[in-house]
Amino acid sequence: MELLDAGLALKGHHNFSLWDCLIIAAAQASDCTTLYTEDMSHGRRFGNLVLCNPFL
């Protein structure tokens, strides 16, 4: 339930889909520092987590 709450909080503050926010929340909960994605904003930071497009 905590993960869902974190995803919903992100959704309320950022212009991402709920599914993307849940992925970000799960990565943060796992202490990831890099999330590789081609769909979200490259270089965007969420605390210690940075989004990285591996195709750029």
C-alpha cells in the first residue's frame, strides 16, 4: 500500500501516467539511482533517482 501511496503522490505533482509514477516509486523504494527509460524525461531527477534514456 505504501508503494501505491507514493505513486499517487508523484502523480499529483508530476505530469506522468500513474503507471510511470508507480515505476518511479518502486525504483525509489529499492534505492535505485538510475532508471533507464525511453518514455520519460531524460535527466529528470527524483531525489537520488535520475531518469536516463539509454538511446540518446
